Amino acid sequence: MDGNDFLGEEVSSNVQRYEKMLRNKTKDYFDAEAIEGIIDYYIQTEKYKKATEAVDFGKEMYPTNISFWIKLAEIFVLLEKYDEAQAELDKAELYEPFNPDLFLLKGEVCVHQQNLEEAEEYFEKALMHTDERLDILFEIAYVYDDCDEFLAAAKYFKLIIEAEPELEQAYYELAHCYDLLGNYDESLLFLNKLIDIDPYNVGAWYNLGVTYGKMNQHEKSIEAFDYCLAIEEEYTVARFNKANALVELDRFQDAIVEYLEVIKLEGGDSISYCNLAGCYERLGQIQEARTQYKKAAQLNPNLAEAWFGIGLTYEKEGFFKEGLQHFKRAVLLEPDNAEFLLILAECEYKLGFKKDAEEIYAKLVEMDPGMMEAYLDWSQNKYSEGLLHEAVEMIMDGILYDATCHQYYYRLVVYLYELGQTKEALQNLERGLKLNFSDHYLIFEIAPKLKMVQEITTLIETYRDLQA
């Protein structure tokens, strides 16, 4: 859209005439309302210097009109120059001490400065001196909302509902506030009230589904999305989210049906193809998964997840060189993605590129010294090479950052027993059992022969009895 069309034809015409006046260095007549429209245009298009110049022009033509002082204060707020904004408003208040817009903006300045008590005083004054109470309540609520003060915003949206119990927008905004606060039960409450007012409100049903998803109530989420689709069959974002909810329930075949419908309606997008590929992958249809990942990568060559997915399909079929090529492409796009780096390191190691794998593991623990997976995988490689002391050292490094990780202790059982340090192995077994008894099977996944060691099995049985 052309910037000059932003606020309508009349404003566009006034802006053009004003800018022509500036170029010609003449003085044309504009009424105050026209100048305010020009200022608003520059504010909306984020041309704050020009907006300020237009304010100066307005002040020059209408020295007693405080609207221009308020506009200048508004610009200062947008530029985060709060002291300057307050100074302009103080001047304006001398001339119009009961102007609600002035008090509203003063309150906004206070909110930005985290002076909420004083903000409330100004907002009360704005409400006291207005005939448009509902509009001011909305303005106050949106000020708080824009400043991430969602609880305060909710208070004013509730006041709006008290005044206008059927006003749908207020219910929607209130639900949104509670959603951002993480209070999903309250969010559901107001979404359901909105649905009571308007059972065919597709946005309300959609947000209900999203909120249930955040609460991991995926069956209810799907039900809400189904209502949404019953109202508007081609509401593809609801269908897409329904598919995601089906994935969460491991209903991959059902999810495939929904993703394919989204692709049919939307013409195909990289994320849908990627999610579709993930479903085929989980169902063991590796070649079909690769086909869909490739479609995603073709549509969006910068989608790292697609290249990573292609790599995984090759790796699962034992084609590690092909997998490596695609993992590297993914890491080029997202060099700090820990999941990608872990799989890349594993693939490098399997192909015998041990030095490259070591460098990746070193990067991972530098990025996050508490990354358990990196220590476990790296130490496992050392164990496989017979470098048991180095394997132990790596696990000890991990324990320095997280002494509560039971997997470290179970891994030490394997390494220390292999080194002949039976006493130390049993001590670490006991530590692991105290932290998480049920995962003791991890020891035998790495070293099945330890099932035959009586000292180990006896200690496990002792702790099993304690669990009963």
C-alpha cells in the first residue's frame, strides 16, 4: 500500500500539499484538524522527525491549541524520551487542566517509567473528565497491554465488560491477557464466555484450541479445532494446528490427512511439508519422509529443519555420507542448534572423522557447559575406543555442572567397573539409584555383561525393596 494512502484520501491530499509547501518554502493555510492528520500520518509511517516538524508548524499556526503539545508528547513517548514528554504535558495542563487525553498520555508515560501508582492516578483523572468512558477504558487497557502489564490490562478489560457485557472484543482481549500471563484456566473461562455470546465466533474456537494445546490437553484442543472447522471449513491455520495436536497424540496417520488438506488448500508451504515428513518418518515410511523433506527444502532452501530431516532419513537407512552432507547444510543455516550439532558429531564419528566429531563436542560444551547429551555421547565414543580414563574425566566434567544428573552416575558405573575400580563403581551406582531408581537399566544398555555381576544386581535389588 502506498504510504500516502495510509490514513485516507483527504489526509493523503493534505500531506502532498504540506510537502509541496515545504519544497516551495511558502506558507499555506491548513486547519488544525488537517495538521493533526498530517502529524498522525508521519507517526504511523514512523517518520518522527517530519512529525515533529509538522507539530512545530501547527504550534506556529495555532499557538493556543494544546493538541499539538499532546502530539509532541506522543512522539516523545514513541522515541522513549519520557522526561521530554512529561514536560510538554505539564505545559499543556496549564492551559487545559481537565483534558482527558492529556491525563491518558501522562499515565502512559508513568507506565513506561514503571511508576504504576502515579499512572493509576492519571488514568482515574482521565476517566473522571471524559464523556467517552468506554473509549478511555480501552485506551488504558491497551497502554498496559503494550507495556506487558497484563494483569493491569485485564483489570480494565473487566471494567469494560461490566459496562458492556456483550462486547466481544473485551472478552477476547481479556483471554489474551491471561494467556500471556500463563493463566490458561482464566483464559479458557473468558473464551468460553465469548463463545456463549457468539457460538459461531471462529476466532474464539481457534484460540480455545490453542490454549488447550498449551495445557497439553490435546483431545480437547482437537475438539475445539473441529468446531472451528465446522464453522469455516477452509480455516487452514486451525486445520494445521489440529494436525499438530494429532502428532502430539502419536496419531500420525490422522495428522497426515490434515497436513495434506492444508497443502491442498494453501498450495503447499515448507513447514507443512516438513511436519508431514516427520509423520511419515515416525511411521517408518523413510523414503516418503525424504520426499516431503525435499519438497520443503525446495520451497525454502533456508529451512534448516528440512535439510536436517533429509539427513536423518539417509542416516536411518545407513547412508551416513549422504546424511553427513545434509546435516552440514543444516548446521550452516543454524550453527548454534545443539540438536543438529549432536547428530552431526555422531555421524562424523561413525564415518571415522573423529577429530571433526571432537571439535563439535568441544563446541557444544562451550556453548552450554551443562549439556548432558554432549558429555554422554563424547564419553561413549572414548569408551568405545578403550580410552576409559578420558571417558571418566568427561563425565566428571559434566557432574561439575550438574551433580543431580543420575545418568552421569550410571555411566560412571560402566566405565569404572571396566577400569577395575569396583568400589568406586558401586558408590556411583548408589548415587544413581538414589536419584532415579527406574533408569538403572541404562547401565545394561551399554554393558549387558554387568547383569552378571552380583555386587551390582544385589545393590539394585536392595534399592528395589526400598521403592516398594
